Amino acid sequence: MSYKLNIILLFLISSFSLQGQDFHPGPYGAEYFDIAGPFNISDLNSILSGDINGDEVVNIQDIILTVSYVLAGEWNENADLNYDQAVDVLDIIMIVNNILTPPDPMWSFENNWNGEDSYIFISYSGASGSSTLWNATDRTEFLINSPDNVHYFFVSDRTTFASDINAIKSVYDDILLTMNDELASHWARHLHFVPTKVSQFDNWLTEALSGRRSIGIDRFQRIREVGYLGNPNGFTGTYVSYIAHEAIYYNSEWNSLFEDETTYDEIVVWDRDHYTGGWAASISTPVEFPSNEQLSNYSGMSIELLRGCPDANMNYSDAGCDDYDRIAHMYICDEDGSNCFETARWITPFDRQPHHLTDISPLMSHIRPGGIKTVKFQESGWPNSLITLKFRFYHNNDEEYNASPQEFIPIWNGTVHFNPDYSDNRPPTPFIVPDNASKVEFVVLITGHGWGNGTCYNCCEFCNSRHIFEVNGGTADFSIDFPNAGATTHCMSAEMILEGTVPNQYGTWGYGRAGWCPGLDVDPFITDITDAVMIGDENIIDYDACRVSGTSCLTPPTCGTCGYCPEVAFSSYVVIYY
């Protein structure tokens, strides 16, 4: 091998090793939301990486064979070490790495960590539902529904652990035979069958898996709880395919929450603070925000909320969560606690712990003119939680960005019964746009609630309603409706989990709702009305609403004696940019 080639290989090896997120330095733990520490584990699916010719040693012969594949333009499963469906110089580099630093025959969490994958353990033990989960018949659907970046580990803590593992491996080997070569190759590297009894693991997994049928490790390297794996539309069965929901959600959390910390400034309001909750309870604190001038230098604002549920030891646990879905509100108030305006909204999940990052950039106007404001969080019903709430203010790196939300005008706010008098309670409202305005937006948080039987039409939670807005007599008109309200599986779809819906809840989380799902943040509905308003003059915005039945728009129902009267939770603002 020439000197020049050696230099090229060393450069490529260094570049390759730097990809992905670094392994977390700790401290580590074994409780939920703790950072998962290193572990080595035996795996029946492990192969000697780089042993291209199958002689159980990695040496120059394997390099020569791989080079021949490269020159011939051929693909070989064993030679494709980085699983990119190509055999090229990167695979040769990895073989050289394995010769210079032979890999451990055990599967190493730290060595395999790339910052992109998640990991879920399925345990056959004495835990409730463990046997049913292990023997579930929807295994093919399980793999089909799973994202590509999840690893599954099958472990057993029974006296028959060896036969348990061999049997389940045989089942999945048969499933892989039905797949095309590419997909089978992928899952052969992402399914791990551990021929060691869980209680005999020489690592923290023994404690973490004790009494549990499943746990996960997300892309933030945190240990995670796996929720209810039965059908929420009848509370029947145990489905291994529902574990894929967890892996999908890990990707959703990562995509939402992970951002380069150099791109924003953070203000921590609460960090794992104990919120006692209860009916009509709230928690509030004064917060010093950036000055008015500083706020104008930010391009946006988002809010992070983690509702952790404490167990008896104040560790995170779904068992400490509330049994029902609740509306959670965050308000920005004056320093003395007066003049509060809703700035963010969430719907809590059934017995699970939500974690969201929500873009509320237009409502940076609520913080003007900066300085000390009171932040208030309120949620009726949820009795106990560990609340973490943080603001992110994003640095303006866009030279063309020349406008910032400076002021807001409250329009319609509060919760009103959705009945024949509903629109009368939201009368036309005038507002004045200042002369120096460069952009005007209408921003609304809107969700429907209340339910009953069919004669009540459930028109605020489980049936569609339409909300129609008109600016200056029709200069602009737009509407919001909820066609998925009442759909049996809307909220538990992969699409909605990717949107941030907390999966595998212990309640009727699957049904679509009017503008929300249990365990999902409520995104503000934002409409640019600049072209519809008169700058420097008075304008008027009008609003009407109806119950949607097929293609008809009907008067909202009169509340009967069934269930809870339907109502709309509504906060709306005209936001002015300078």
C-alpha cells in the first residue's frame, strides 16, 4: 500500500469516526429519563465485522476481496459494512479499522452509538403482559411499522431463557426470509437476540429491566418507559407492533427538541419543579425577559414543556400521571400577575409524560416591552407533576429579516359553550393598525371540548366544526375545521405520532379530536392578513362557527342532558410587526 493511499485512508477514517452525536459522558442511572450508560451484551445475530470470506478472521485477504467487489462494481452483503447498499472505499476503511483495532465480539452500546438510532428491549419475564407480548402474532407488522433507525433486543429472565431466545430468533429468521435482500439485511443487523439471562447481565440493564416487559433508550440516550400496548378503542389485546409507536415518537422528539444550542438563547422558568396541581390550581413565577431592543434581534421564540410524573421517590414514572386528558395553558402576565394572556396550550396524555417544543414566534409580542413578566401555568385536574418549562429565543442570522412582532391586540378569548348563541358571544371586533406596521397576522389557539351521546352531536370534541373569519367585510376570509374529529385511529397514526402525539397512552388516545390529540401540543393557527387591512386606520374582524354534517354547515346544538356541554377554548390576537 502506497504512502499516499495510507494518508487518504487515515483522513477518511478520521472523518468517518466523527459522524453522529458523541456518547454521553454521564452521570448514568437506571431510572426513567436517566442517561443510559455503557453496556456489552451477547447477541446471536452478531457477526465478525469485516470477515468477508467467512474464515472467522479479519485480515488482508478480506481487504483484497472487498477491493475486487469495488473494481467489479458488485455489491456483497458481508462487504457492505456501513449498510449503505454500496461496496466502496468507506467499507475498506472500516475493515482496516477492524484490523488495527479488533472489535469486541460482544455487542457494545458505546461502540455502536451513532447519535441517530434508538434502542428498545422486549423482555420475557414475570412482568404483567410479558408473555402475551412475547407471543404476539403481529410480528411482521411490527417490523413493517418500525422506523429504520431502531434496534430491538429480545431478552429473557426465565429459567428457560436459552430456549426462549432460540425460539424467538427462529420466528424472526422466518419473517426475514419473506423480505427482499435489502430489508432482510437491514433487520438482521437491527434485531438482537441475547442468550444470557437478564438477572445475569453484568451491567445496569439487570436493574432497569427488573419487573418490566419493555424499556427503551431514545436518541438523547435517555432510558424510557414503554406504555400501554393494547388497542385503545376497546382496551383489548397486547400488540408488539405498537412498540414501533415508541420508536417513531423518539424520532419525533429528536426532530422537535434537538437544536444547535449556539442558535438560541434559553430562559429556564422551571426545571423539574414540583407542581402540586389539582382543580383550578396554577403555578406562577416572575421571569426577567430580554429588553425590548434585544427581543427585536431575535427571529423567533419557542416554548419547551416536559410534564414529568413523579413516583414515590420523585423519579419519573407513567404510574404517577393523571388518568385523563386535560387542557394545559401557559399565560404571560404583567409583573404583578394581572393582564394575563394565553401564550401556549397543550393537551395532556392519559397516564404518560409529554415533552414538546412549540413554535410560538408571533406571541413574542406578549413579552413586549421586555423586562420582568409573570409566567403562569394552569391545568385543572392533573394532581401532581415535575414541571420543566423553558423559552428559546432564536438568533437572527437572516439578513433579510427586518420585522419583529411588536404588539398584539386581543380579540376573542376564553371558553364559551358551543350552542346556538355561540357566535353572538364572539361579536365583530374593531382594531387599529398603526402607521408604521410592516406585517399583520391573526393568531388563534382553538380546540373543541365536551362530549355526549349521538343526540348531543359531540360537536366540540368528536365531531367536526367550522370556524369562519372575515376581515373588513370580506377583504380576506378564511376558515378552520377539523375533519378528523371522531376518526377512530387518527391520533394513533404514524403521521400524528411524528407530529408529537405521545404514543401508547392508557386511555382513548386513538380517536381524532377537534383541533387536538391527547398528548399533543396545540400549534397556533397563523394567518397573514397584511393585504386585507388598512394601515393607519380602523379595521374589523368578524367570526362565525357551525357544526359540520357532511357538506352542510349547521347551527351548533343545544346542550342536552347527555355527557358534557360542548365548548370551544379560544384565544386570538392580531399581531403587529414593525
